[in-house]
Amino acid sequence: MYNFDFVKPSNIPDAAKAMAADGAQALSGGQTLLPTMKQRLASPSVLVSLTGIPEMQGVCMADDGVSVGAATIHSKVAQEAAKLYPALAALAGGIGDPAVRNRGTLGGSLANNDPSACYPAAVLGSGATVHTNKRKIAADAYFKGLFSTALEDGEFITSVTFPVPQKAAYVKFDQPASRFALTAVFVAKYANGVRVAVTGASENGVFRWAEAEAALSANFSAAAIANLSASSKGMISDLHGTPAYRANLVKVLTGRAVSAAQ
Amino acid sequence: MPKDSGIGASSKRREDVRFLTGRGRYTADIQLHGQTYAAFARSPHAHARIVSIDTKAAEAMDGVLAVFTGADFAAVGGNPAGWLIQSRNGETMKEPKRPVLAHGKVRHVGDAYAAVIAETVEIARSAVEALDVVFEELPAIVDMAAAVADKTNRVHDEIADNVCFDWGWIEDNRAAVDAAFKSAPHVTSLKLINNRLVPNAMEPRASIGVYDPGTEDYKLYTTSQNPHLTRLLVAAFVMGIPEHKLNVIAPDVGGGFGSKIYHYGEEALVLAASRRIGRPVKWVADRSESFLTDAHGRDHVTTIELASDKQGNFLALRTETLANVGAYLSNFATVTPTFLHGTLMAGPYKTPLVYVNVKTVFTNTAPVDAYRGAGRPEATYSIERVVDKMCRELNLDPVEVRRKNFIQLDQFPYTTPVALVYDTGNYQATLDKLIDIGDFAGFEARRAKSAKAGKLRGLGLSTWIEACGIAPSALVGALGARVGLYDAATVRVNPTGNISVMVGAHSHGQGHETVFAQIVSSKLGIPEANIDIVHGDTSKIPFGMGSYGSRSLAVCGSAMDRALDKVIAKGKKIAAHMLEAAEGDIIFADGKFSVTGTDKAKTFGEIAFSAYVPHNYPLETLEPGLEETAFYDPANFTYPAGAYACEVEVDPDTGRVEIASFTCADDFGNVMNPMIVEGQVHGGVAQGIGQALLEGCTYDANGQLTSGSYMDYTMPRADDLPMYTVDHSCITPCTHNPLGVKGCGEAGAIGSPPAVVNAVIDALHRAGKNVTHIDMPLTPSRVWSAMNA
């Protein structure tokens, strides 16, 4: 690891000021960033810790849904969202291992946008709204591909609001080594339709499976997608699965998520 | 009633107290006055010429003490191969020099070409980045078949076809084997890959070199499974240090699985660096370095053929294997795919004709060497897979086929067609035990239950044998070993009657400190708590050959047993003197020396005290002191054997395999500590399941390690594994060592992979899928792809 400066602001304006500095890098859990720095693959000059800001912490019910502070650790979401949004809480409780869940945060995960991370599936699958220090971004406009988001320089997530669905479930098929999603599907049924978000499968990161959404909006049952198949085009190919295998998982897991949704 | 101490008791592992409470003392824990730090510059390329290395900027950095490159070691020796293998044509194998630091060329990603010594690790690493090196990249040689065919690209410029040797075992049998195949009613063929594995000891390698300018003595703290061999290699072969001026200490070592048997260049580097700068030099590998540079395991590509009649009687077996040795020959790299593999190709069967051909191939990958089981898992996997395939082809019961081909009880000692002599065994007994405790009778009911849950259940079998207790020196010497493989122990009885035993075996997790003390306790009738086992320090222990090949108890334990016999014999002499009786009338039992037929006796403690306070000894005939050493060279290998069964459930939608149960019936000979034996089997099976389902070390076509971290290399975790059913009650004691022990350390890793794979194939077959083979690891993607091919 190279040397760096460290600041831990206690409010959003101070954090915004710190983030404006040259070479500043937000730190919110550091589950990807710190290993990268230890391997000397990243060398930010200033780390701005976002975990000391009270308004970026915790889970509460807001007018437009469940609001989760961006610096809330996964284990806290698993606990505090359990009654408000059980599928979201279950997702948070299944990320990584206890050490990861007690450090990693919602905002950290979303800002990094790993193509195999869990949280992007919940955010996109819920049609959530990403709140930053500058603006609100709809989930559909937030994810821009592999490790790429709508966040601009100096911008950081402060909270995310999740509209609460009638039914929802997240089914993850573990990548056996990392326990990230080899492929995972978040299905959420709202009054105005069903959303299906897939993570771990596409080279472009999290995406919505439009055909399944249409079929499930008409008939919310696993049988409704029996005749669909996800395309393997653009799916990830690695040691753990071929594109065809991932495409198969998209369908299998979507069916299982529908069956599990409550 | 289970025993509560001594031989046969499940004594709790005394070493675990310090391991589990953070009080172990590993190499990285050792902090020496004035200590400095080494960091290595490692090749980012699989294959490249080193055009130039400019060290000036690095040397000029504050805190940098020295920079070494390959040129600094050009004049000293290389790290030698431990065995010289003869090719079929009578030529001796190729042995390219393995230098301390790469010189002229780098040959695998991670190959160290320079090292920096600095005041801190961070400065050393920054200085490594400041080295200005120019590489001329060369095509990477990764695939073995391509390496053999390629006459222009060479890992070592002097070796034209990248082949180290082409070995036939037994070459004289080849014609008869080929003839048997020509006339056989049935031939089953299978091409399979024994997947490359990364050892992943919990503790990464680490070394500290210390040179004392006052005495000109060197000391090396290092993560070694055999400190005396390391001393011999560093002193006599690489550095030219007089052996008596080098003390090697392997303190607590956190696992090895083979990867820490060998001498590595980093050990020589820290010694050379300490000599140059006059201060201790420490290096601790990070996990990435472990992945890149620890000797990997397995990596065979094999075609195996089994000739049989239609009833499944084996007539002949023949194999052709390409075995990867990586870029350089690690110390045991040449014996692992040959005499630890080819000689096991008879398995527990009376196959009359066997021929094995192995070509070892240099590639631009990390060196490959012995890893838990070392050659024997490869042999067992090949045999047990082809036997299973034959059973399917001929529609025969895999249990009955194995039964009828077993070497029968009345055939021992049995000489195999691949030149081993199995002293004893009872393969029917372990198979019967397995069928019983594995509840084979209930399988159909369990299968039906799985089917109801939408899962495909399968049952896989493996009956295995290994040769361990390595090894008779005369035999291995005749086969090309450059070392003897005896072991040694010194039993030192202290004046107050407690005991220190200095052993040549090295414990890096096995539990020697507990088990060896149990044996001493039983033999001398004194409490285990009064016995300490000392290992790992060449200045304290007799010259031993360390731990690997399930040899510690069979070889070093036997040495200790012999030394204890000598202590008892000496004790009798002392007792005879003290009790004024004839030596022949003294008997030793229950910790007492007594005169037969009388109530005159002396306790062991009294004898011990007398030995060191010899106020009235007849010194012409009775020496003071009570300390004895024995060296033990085994007469034969030992042959543990067993039968394993695995039940799996396959998810037909995802291809995911879950181990539903795993059952082991082993014959390890006499068992000294059942709890530790069971733990060894659990760990071995975990590694076997890891190999079968999870672990795969892969390089891409450019020679980049694509499974270089725990993000991609899947280690087995608790939730990947079942609760095991383990039995070791079928016992045929080893006939040629005094304890009657055979060894249990590698068994689980040897017997389990084929049981797992056979179970998956069975599950698919029962579901109507015509899948005959899937290469390990059987990842969900691979299983699903095979089902949907």
C-alpha cells in the first residue's frame, strides 16, 4: 500500500468539500478498494471516509419507500429492513461473509458497480432512486455498465429509496470461490408490473430481463417464463461458467425467484 | 472403554492449545534485532529474455540496503532434483539448472529475477518497482502436448522438445501388455485430466536468514517440512556453506501438504543477503506470491486403457501420461509422476499385466511437485475411473467387479506387475465394512427421496491403495534417489525422569507432539505430560528426513521405538547394578524394572536419577547417562488401503453437485490416536472433494495464472462438505515396522476424488444422461454443459 491522507467528515457538505480535492476517493466499507490498494493497484492520495456521517446511516420508512442510508453496513440492512422489505433484507444478509457484511455498505457496492455484486440487482429490480450529494438518479439511469455508473467526479451516494413491492425475492447462485453472484436474479411485483433484474451474468453488469418482465406482469408464476430463454449474447465467460450456462441460470433463477417471492 | 492415554487413546492434541490461542510461533512471528526485509521482483511474463536490469534508482532509495539479481548467483550452484530418472531409451533425464534468481531468462509468471533488501517491507517493495528491467517477450509454452510437439520454443534453451524424460514402467513388460490388449475381449479407454492444484497452506512461506560475522555461522528460520534436507541442499548444493555452519530451524509451520518439503530460492537469498549486509533478512510471502510460486500439485493428462473379459476380469492395464513439471524441477518433481505413480498402477487388484508410460514436460508455469498423496491420487483416480467406466460398458456391478479383481487374502505378500510387494491387506474386509456403514442397501430409498425433491442422486465407489512410509533407502537408491529416506530419533531421559525426544520428523499440523508422546508413554509407563517431542531444529535433532509421504509414524516413529528399546535395555543394565541382580533377570513393565520372581524393583524415575548420579557405577561396564539414538530405515513401503463411497445430489437445472454423504472404511494398520487419524481422513477427504468439485489452477494461453486468488480459486469450505462417516477398524498391521502402523495422512486425498466423480457420473447415468466422463473440477457449469451437450 502507498501512503495516503485520510479524512472522515461528519456531515455531507464537509464530505462534498473533501471529495472535491484532487485524487480524492470515497471510502465506504472498502471491501474492494482496500485489497486493491494493498496490492498497489490503486493509489488515491486522499481517502474520504463516508461512514461517519449520521444522515447516511440506517434504514427507515419514507413516503416513497424504504430509505437506506448509503453508509449502512449490510448486516444492519439485513436486520433493520427485515420487516419493511424482507427480500432486500435477505439479499443484504447473503452478501459475502460476516466480515464483509459488517464492513461493506450499500453505497460502496453501488458506486463500485461490480458486475457480480448483489445490491445492484435490488436497486434495479425495485426501480429504486439513488440520492447523491447533488441530485436524485433513477435506477434505470444509474447503472452504466461494467464498474461504471452515472456518478460524476466528486459525487457520492447519500441514500437509496426502495419502493416496496407486493412480492419480491432474490435468488443467488454463488460463484463458488468469491461467493459473489455467479448469476442472481431479483424479481419484484408491483401494482404496475413486474421487474426482473439480473446480476453476475452480463459483461455490462446488472440488467433487466424485459421479456420475463412482460410475461410475469401478465401472469406472476414460474410457468409464465417456461417458454422464454435468455440470450447468451454478451454473457460473461470465465472459469466458473460459460455464457450459455449463465443464460440458463438467468431463466432457472428467475423461475425460482418467482416461486420464492412473497 | 476407550483408553485415556498412551497408544490407542484419543489424547487431545497438546499443540492445539498454542495454535488456537494465538501462541504458536511461526517464522513470521520471529522478530530479530536489526532485522531487515526482502522483497522479490517477479516476472510479469511467462517467458521472456532479460535484456537488462538497471538497479541504480532502487539502490539510491533511502532505506535500501542491497539489491541482488541473477548475476549475483551465476557462480553458485542450483537447486537440484532429488531423483534422477532414466528414460526408456536408457538416457538420464534432463536437469536444467534452477538458480537462486532467474538469470538470462524468466520462465514463469512469478519467477524471481531480483531482490531488494531494505529497512522496511514497504521500502523494499517500492524499490522493486523502481528496478528498470527490459524484457524481450518470448512465446509462452503452456499446453503440454504443444510443448512436446514444439521444436522451436523451449523453456530451457538446451532441451529441444521440452521433455525431461520419457519413462516406461516396466519397459520389459510393454510387449506382453500390448499383446494382451490385442487379444482382449473388451477394452475400456478413458482420457482424463488430473487437475492442477495450488497447495494453499494456511501459512504462506517465510524465511529469515541470519549470518553471524563473529562465528561465521548461518541460521535459517524457514517454513520447512524437513529442515535437514533444506540444510543439505542450501549448504552443499546451492551456497557452498559448510553444513556444520548452517543451522536450519523450522518452528511452528502452518501446513505444507508437500509444498514445504522443497528448498526454494528465497531461502538461499535471505542467507546470502544477511551475509552481505551483516543483519538478519526476513521475507514473508503474501498470498499472491504463494499462488504464483509455491510448487503446485498434480497436472497430469492421461490416457488409460483397461483390457478385460466380458465378465469384468481385468487382463491388462496401460496408461500414457503427460506430467507437467513446470518451468524448473522442484526437488521431488521427477519421482512424483514416476515411482509414486506408475508403481501404484496395480491398485488393490491382481491385474496381471500393467504398463505405464510417463513423459514429464517443461512448461512456462510454476514448478509442480508432490502435493498430499503425490502421484498416488493420480494413479488411483485413473484406475478407479476406468474401472467404473468398464462396469458401465459391460453392465456389471461395480462392487462385484472390484471384489473379484481384488488381491485375495491368501495372496499376501503380493508382488505386483509394477514391482511393489504388498506385505499385507484385506480389501474385501474394508469393502464389506463400507457397504455396511455406508448403508448401500438403503441407497434406492434415498435416491427416490432425492428424486421427489427434484435432485439426481448417485453413488460412487473407490477402492484404493497407496504406498507410504517412505521409504527403503536401498530401493529408492536403486531407482535414482539422491537421498536416503530413513529417519532418526533421540530419546533423552532427564535426571528427574521426564523425557525429551528429538525427532527427525517435522510436525506442521499433524500432531506429532501428541502422538509420539503417547507411544513413549505406553512404552515406558510414564505419563504423557512428562514427555516432550522436539522437532524442527537441526541443532537439536538427529539427522532426519522430515515429514511427507505419510512417513512420520511409520519411519520416524519406528526409529523412536528402537531408541526406546535401547533406553529400556540400558535401564535394565542400571537396574541390574542397583538391584544386584543379573541383567538377564531384569524385566521392565508398567514403568518398573524388577528382578523376575522377586519383589525387588526400581521405578523408571529411580533408574533415570541414578543414571545421572552414578556415585557407585562400575564405569568399566556401565556408562552413566540415559540417552539413546536410533536410525530406522524401513524394509518396505507400507500399504494402507481402503474403500470409499460418496453419494451426491445433482441439481438437474443448474448442474450443482452437493455431497450428500461420504463414507470411508480404511485399513491403516495399528492406530495410535483414533481422533487424530479421523481428523487426518477428514482433512484429506476435504482436499479430495476440493479437487473433484472445486479447485482448479488454470493458466491462460499467455501463461498468466487465471486462478491466482481466492476470488477465483475455490478452496473447500465447511458448507461444501458433508458430515463424514469414518471407520478404521479393519486392521492388518504392517508386518515390517515395530508399531505395525501404515500411515493415514494422505489417504483421504487419494481415495476420494474418484468416488466423487463416479458418484456424479452415476447420478447422470441413472437419469438417462449418456455422460461417460467429466474432467475435474466438476463445477456446476461443467456438469450442466455435459448434461446438455
